[in-house]
Amino acid sequence: MRITKTLIAAIALVGGTALLSGCAAGGDAADSTAATAKTGGTLVYATGDDEPPCLDSANRGNVPQALLASQYLETLFYQDKDGTIEPWLAKSWKVAADGLSVDVTVRDGVTFSDGTPLTSEAVKANIERVVDGSTQSTTGRLALYAVKGVDIVDATTARINLSTPDSALLESLSQIWLPIESPTAIKRSLEENCVSPVGTGPFVVQSWTKQDNVTLVKNSHYTTPPPGAAHTGAAYLDKIVWKFVPDASARFAALQSGDADVIDTLQPENAVAAKGDPALAVLIGSRPGAPVQLTLNTTRAPFDDASVRKAFFESLDVDSALKSVYLGTVDRSTSLLSTSTRYGVSDVSVKYDPKDAGKLLDAAGWSARDSDGYRVKDGKRLTVVIPTTVFVPLSQAVYEQFQATAKKVGFDVQLNPQDSAGWWSQNYAWNYDAIPIYYTKNSADVLRIIYWSKNATSTTVNGYHSNNAGDLGPEIDGYLTQAEATTDDAQRAALYKKAQDAIAALNVTLPIYDQQTRLGYRADVKGIRFLPSLTLPSFYDAWLDK
């Protein structure tokens, strides 16, 4: 059974621009080299992302977890680069006429790496543990907001019951944040399952040395390759050592020396250097969802005033900052949705216009300036506090350029660099004026997650709220709710356009550039491919030509 729900382009760029035109298109390697693949060897992957607090991607739900978990966990459905939903661990599905339930039948003969068989009970256990909050899931739980529970129809069929029709449900069930894990293993404590989650994937977690690496070994009994895989059976690699290397220079040096075979979060200057090195190659893909963006906190001054919000965005020279910092390797985003996400409306972002920004601030009562040149009103300086962090991939140099151009208009932009824990603490407490965020989801439903008023209030134990702007009103809520409930493509497109136009008119979000998966790798690594639902690398088809 196949249906097309949304257009997700997992773009394996040969750099994506003329600047990187000499780099290899590693996404094609699996298909073109499978006949000569060599078995064995250890691949060393050096990541610049934070070490995840849990290896189970159903816990919390962030990109570092997803990158790792995609090697050993799998999902019921698979979404290809054209947005077509295909069964993966599922064999088929049937949506009820009223849209309030979906029957999912799993494949026969599949076992988890601990020997537990895949049954409808596994589907029920995995979905309900996310919905009831026992996994402390954020991303997965938000995606399953309409799920009331799961019934067992028979040994291989589970019925997912919904409170309202959910046109994005199958898309959500193709995300690695909603994996199907061994029902035997998930009966263990949360702490035990975080260290060694058990799935059906091509690799198995062997060990986790905190602050150093996670070691994965081949699942010799693997039987469920994703659609489009270049081979069947076990993976070619014997082992993957996933090392945590936060320093960008150290990561690239390891790649150049051969101490690492693949690195992620490839920096622009390193991508340029890789172009001239025949021993290296680059693979870049646009992730779906919301782009890297600045979101303004409308729950407090100064951004409870719409004219001040617009003035701030008009004071930021985004194009010049991206050009100088990213060396032409990224394009400016002009949509609330990434270019690889269907239903995006382009050209919704505010243009750089410091003259108009000044007029708006004058009219809003911020006409006076202090001795440092910053605008003041009622004795208070026009201050914008921005907590920054390395895991939101926006260079500090970009923030500093924003700081400089905003100062000319009269904003005192205070950059507050934080580690992951500090950044989340400020986020949970709404202790910011503007905050850099992105959100990865393979559907325009991401708009509901990050702008729906209900999501400005935390529903999780840690205080997480996916809406970082505040309550934007019933009109936007209505568009997003209606879009989620209909399966009619034209209606969804019209409703998502209305929602984006309404959000853009409020000037609460400034899109900057598409979030990306940016890999550098040794030329003797073959067969790397992106899983297109979230543009995450898969090493099932990968092998070492050495």
C-alpha cells in the first residue's frame, strides 16, 4: 500500500552551490557500488552534536539521538524522497471511514535483536508508552497528540484510536522518534533502556562510554532493510564507533588524517577545504520541518509590541551575515517551512530596512537614545536577550553581525552563550527575548507543533514547550487544527497558506536558513545514504574500500 502525503526532498547535494561543485554525491554510492561492496571493518563517525542523554530516541526526542538511533532502531513506515509513505516494519494499514482509527498490520517473521518477535503487542506497547509520558518523550508525544490508545485486533494487527482525524499520523510514524522497540526490552527501567535500546535495525548497541563514544556492532540476523536499500541481509560493516568530538577543528583534522571516516556538522570553511582534497567528499541534505530561525517572545516587553518586533527584524542584515560567514554554502530561507517540506509559502520574511525600523521605533515611543546610542523608553533601554547554544547550528559570528546592525538602529542585543542544559533552562522558563530554534519534522504539521497556542504551555515533566513565541490567537489555531484534520490535498495547502500568512503578519519568527545534515567523509567510504524522512545518514549500505 502506498500513499503520497507530503513532499520531502532528501537532497544529496554535490555541495548544493557552485562553491562545492567538486564534491562527491555520496547519496548515489549505495546503488552504484553495491556489486563491489566489501564486507567487514570498523567505521569511525565523529559527531559535533551534543552527546544525547539517552540512546532511546523515544525518550525526549532530539537530532543527536535521531542520528544515532537510525542505525539500530526502525519505524513502522518509511517516507521516500517524494513524500510517499511505504510500509517498513508494517505490512499494510487501513484508515477508518471517519478517520478516527487506523489499523496497522506488521510484517511476519520479524524479530528484534534480543529474539523477541514483532507483533501487534509491540506496536501497542511502543505507542502507548510515548503517549502516556513514561518515556519523557517530547517530539514523539507532540506528534501523537491525537492518539487516545491502541487496541489489539489480532496477533499482527493493532488499531490506533484517535480523538480527531490526523492527516500527518503516518508521516509521524515514519520518524525515528517513534521507533518500534522490543516489548521485552522496554519493560526494563527507563535508565536501562536508555543505555541499550533494542530494535530491529542493522546494528546493535554494544557499549556506551560516556563523553567518549557509543560502539555499535552488526546485527547478523538483520532482515528488514528500508525501501530503496542496495542490498539485503546483514550490513557490510562489522562495527561503528560513534565518537563525540565537539571541537570543529579537531573533527576535521581527524577526517583529514584518517582517524575518522565520517564527520557531521561540517563547517563552511572545512567544506571548502574538502573540495580541493581528492581524499575527501561532502554530502549535504536539507532537513524537513522549520528552518533555523529567530523566534521572539511575545509574552513580555519589548516584543509584546508588534511594531517593535517588525523593527527588530528589519534591523538584521541576514543576507550579508550568511554570505560572509557561510561562504555561499547556505541559502537564505524565506519561508516558515524548509525547502524540503511541502506547503511552504516563500517570501514571508521581513527585509533588512534600518530606515523603516527607526521610524517604527520612533512611533512606538522608543525615540530617545542613551549615551551609548541605544534607544530608551520610560528609563529602560531597548534590550534583546538572546541565549545561544552550539546545538542550534547558527554561527556565533552571525549573531555578532546581527548585534552590530541592530545596534545602529538602537537595539541593545545581549548574546548569552549557554551549554545545552543552560539553554534549555532559559527556554523552559521563557527567560529570553529572542531565541534561535529549529524543528525537524517531515510534515507541514510542524507548524501546529511550534505555533499552536496549546503548545506554549508545557505538557512534559521537564517544562518543555514547543511553541516559543506565545499564544498567537484563535485564528491561527483554527487554520492549523483544520489542516491537521483534513486529508484533502488542496484544502491542506490552502489552510497551511492561511496559517503561514497569518503567522508572518505577526512578525514573531525570522527564518534564516534551512537546517541541514552536513557530512564530510573519506573517499574510501562507499554507500552512505540519507533516510529521506528526516535526512539522517544510514550506514546499512556503507562499506570501506580499503
